[in-house]
Amino acid sequence: MTQTYADFAKILSNTAYEAAVFDLDKTIIGTNTSRSIGLGILSKERRKGHYANVAKGIWGAALATAYDKLGSEQRGLEAFIRSVNSAGRANDKEAYAFAEQCIRRSLLPGVKGLVNMLHEYEIPVMIFTGGLDVSAQAAANILDADAWGSCYAIDGNTIVPSRYAGGARPSKRVALENFLSHAGYRIENCIVFGDRETDIEAFAASGYAVASPKATRRAKRAADLQVPDYRELCNAIPAREAALNDLNGSGLYEPIP
């Protein structure tokens, strides 16, 4: 059953919900950070004349794009990782810079305001991506989030499963639960924001699930709340003090049409 912004206002005022966790791609930003990192690496390799690495990267990028369009985010990410690792050119500082540039120019409208609003409600905000650690870290720094985690990490010149992954082929839900446990939270006490197939299992395990403005139809159906625009959501939620004074369902908070 799809809920309203009024329901979400009450969720924010309910102390049983301990933290909010955001996916990154298509949830915080409108594009794909791993693809941007890959293109940045390709550009650098081309300038250096490393054309064999460029060819590997182009093939990996093509596969990643194709899988992504088919709705298989995980297979697309794995294709990207294979291409980068085959070239042996991963670099955490450069990848962070590429990710930061991508995130700053691609933030979804209203997402900063949403993070600020959650902080106003004294709800810690965390960012967890199925992609790279540098991407989650860059997003957390830009949005002033409280913690970040990922399924994959850059180790030297290679992309490897992160410490939360629990295996060579990480399950995002399992990795997210490990991350939250490390931070002292349980997923069933968290609000989870996401957009597609890899988030649906996390939606099911979460205390409350929110589908982003870029969410797929399947993700929207699996979520408790669908948000067409973060700005609309923020405008519909009252200041914390007012919300705490109106938990009796008086109907003060109505969703914007």
C-alpha cells in the first residue's frame, strides 16, 4: 500500500526509526558514478597512449551500459569492475576525484534539503552504494552524511569486495546489513531510500522503504512511499517541533497534489 507524505511525517517523528540509508546512483544523483569513474580512467589512459587499456575499458563500459539498460545493475557493475581490473589502472585518489565531480553536477533536486531535514529530525543519514567506496565517501562528504559504506573498494590498483561484502560476489542487502550492524543499527529500524533491483531486498528488510524520483516500476511497487520529487517531499513535511505536536492524525500534513 502506497503511503502519503503525512504518513512519512509521522515516521520521522517515531523514535523507533534510528537512521536513514540512501543508495547513491539514481537515488542521490541522476546518473551512474561507476560509469563516470570508468570514463575518467579511459580518458587518462588515452592521453597516455595506453590504447590496449582503452579498448578494454570501452568494451567494459559498453557491457555495463547494456546491462544497466536491461535492468541488471549488478551485472553492469561487474562488467565495469572486470574491465578496470583487467587494465590494472584503478587509483583511489583519482577515482574519488572523478566520483566527486560526477556527484556535484548530478545531484537530484532537493536531495540536500532532504538530508538537512532528516538531520533536523535528529535522524543519522548514511550512504551505502553497491558500487565503489570512493563514490560513497564523496557523496557523504558533499551531503554531510554521518557515515558511508559500499559493496566494493579500491585496493591498490584493483577493485575488490569491501569488508562488508561477505563474499566474492556481494549481495547488496547482506553488505548493507553488515554495514549497519558495524554502525550499531538494524535494518528493520532504518528508513531505506533506493531505486532499483538491488534495493528491493533491502526494502523488504527495512523498517520503511522510500522509492526515489528515478526509481524503476518494480522498486516503486516494493516501496512504502514513492517520491516524484524530493523538493515536494520536503515542502510537505513540517518542522520537527510542529510534527512532534501533531502525532494524533489530525490531518494537518497533507501531501502536495
